[in-house]
Amino acid sequence: MARKNYTFTSESVSEGHPDKVCDRISDAVLDAFLAEEPEARVACETFATTNRVVIGGEVGLSDQDKLHEYMGRIDEIARACIKDIGYEQDKFHHETVEITNLLHEQSAHIAQGVDANGEKEEGAGDQGIMFGHATTETDALMPAPIQYSHAILRRLAEVRKSGQEPTLGPDAKSQLSVIYEDGKPVGVSSIVLSTQHLDEAMTSADVRAVVEPYIRETLPAGWISDATEWHVNPTGKFVIGGPDGDAGLTGRKIIVDTYGGAAPHGGGAFSGKDPTKVDRSAAYAARYLAKNVVAAGLAERCTIQLSYAIGVSEPLSIYCDHYGTGEIDPAKIENAIRQVMSLTPRGIREQLQLNKPIYQRTAAYGHFGRAPEADGGFSWERTDLVEELKSAL
């Protein structure tokens, strides 16, 4: 039997966190190639440290002249990301940072297993397992600890960028310990917030005075009590932030990107990968399916697992676990899933319209629990399979 009374903790990191700077650049490169060619192939990795950004990986366009042209745009793409995030530090500035571009053409051996031809359908870009999760504990059908950890940092980024709070810097981390009673989130036992600040004279108490009102307005009413512990910049000053303070790397925040540890995660990261890579697209599909299962009232909580082999189009397995929160046998839900959606790499991309430049916006504050957007962004957050799932059962 699942526990009903407990405390669970999740963390988030801001767009200025070193790893997120790298995720942003990698996804910006991806978007640039997809804007040129919807079937572009991209596997872009970024490393950042003091005064240095290194970008590597594999890219492919059908037009070789365009490929070389876009290779020459990588520098400006990276600088635009760093500028928008807000870095103008002496040792990490969008104008002066040294950028090294080591991108090269995609491996022909990978392409031969993935590309469709006259004899077979396009296969998965790699083997692997992918998970999707949904729960009724928030309106976004996301676990509360990660959803509100993201929300706090998004709010602080808004007031920083608007000029409302000019003393805040781009680099920040949040962490919430959420109290559950009878299986429902009811409050927070502790709030941890570490944020870069530009005024060296600020103390931890000064920083708390700036951020506390925004944290209080972000969390549900009644969640903060006199017993809630606050840890704001607990080590003191935090002036040197971003890659100048700590090196960053694409794909290193996979738990932040997904469910905050409240659900399983597969072995692959998302950012910098085009949607032929099932690490990304099948994880989006699994979230889409889990969210629709919950939105359909088939369960209060649901995890979907998909598995693939490189070069093979159909998933090797589909697994559903609703933790005893639904009346329908999970095996029947698995069968219904097969009926309502093609889970081949191309089927996923077509259903969710993933061959678009929509990925840079996913690089911070979570890939899930966001509102679907008019241009196709966060399409995997739609709940348009509800009636089809019900009918298939």
C-alpha cells in the first residue's frame, strides 16, 4: 500500500545555472537547424566554463551548402543565448566569451539505422527506456514539489529581467520539501533558495527580503506556516555565478527536466537532440500518454514506460502503472495506448508535430507541466486523447 503521509523534496535550477546555459545553447542550435529543414539531424552538446564555451556533436542537412552556412552561425546563436539569459560578468560575458565550434556531420553508421528507405520504416535513433508520468496533485497534472520549484524560479527570472529586481543575478536554485497528508500536498516544511546577487554588500537576510514576497505569491495559500524553515543563500554571498563559478554541461539536469524524482527517468537527456532521438521524443510521448490517462479519469497517478532498439521502428514494450489509483486493469490501458497512437519515431513526431523549432523554450523550468502553445510548443501537454482512450477501453 502506498504511503499517505510523508514529505517529498524536489529541486529546480534557473536558466542561468551553468548546466542550463548549456542546455539552452544546445537547443538553440537544434532550433536553428529545424527552422531550415524540419528533418534536420542534430545531436549537440555544450560545455561552459570561465570565459569559454565549447560546442560539439553531430548535425546533418540534406543541402550541404546550407549545412556549412549554418555551421558558421553557431557563434552568434550561442552569444544570443548568453545575452538573453543575462550574463555580463567580467569572466562570462556574451560579447567576450570564447566560443569553440566542434560540430561535424552526422555519422553515416547512425544514419543507416535511423533513416527510412524503400525496404523499411525509419527506426529509432538509439536503444533505451523512456518514462512519462502524471498525477492529479496539481492542475498541470505534475508532482507538486517540482512544479512549484520551477514556478518560483520562473517568477524570480521575470522580475529580474523586467528590471523590477535588478539586484538578482541569472544563476539560482530552488528546493521545496512538500508535506503530504492522505496522499495530497498540503504545505512545505522547508524552502531552500540560493540566488546570485549583483550587489556584493547584500547579506543572506537582504536576499531573503527580496525573494520572499515572490515565493509566497507563487506557492498555494496556506502552504507556508510558522513552522516552515527558510534557507535563503545559506552559505552567504553568491556574486560569482554561472559558468564562471562552476562548469556547465548539456544534459546534466535530467531529474530537474522531468518529475523531480517523483517518477522514474530513462537513461537519456533531452536538450540538443532532434526528435528522431527517442530519448527525447518518446519521453514526450510517454508524458502525453500518462497525462491523457489521468485527464481521462482512468487513474489519479500514472507512469508509462516505453522501450526501443536502434533501427527498429515499433517500441519493444509498453508498460503502464497506475499505482492502484484506477479501476481499469493497466494491461487494458496498455492495449488502448497501442490503438490510439502510433509510437514509431515518425508516428510520435507527426502526432505531436515535433519537427519544429520549439525546443529552446524547454531548456529551463522543466519540459513538462507547461501549457501547450499555439505554434506547437509543448504539444505533449495536450489532453486531446481523452475520448479516444475511453473509447478504446
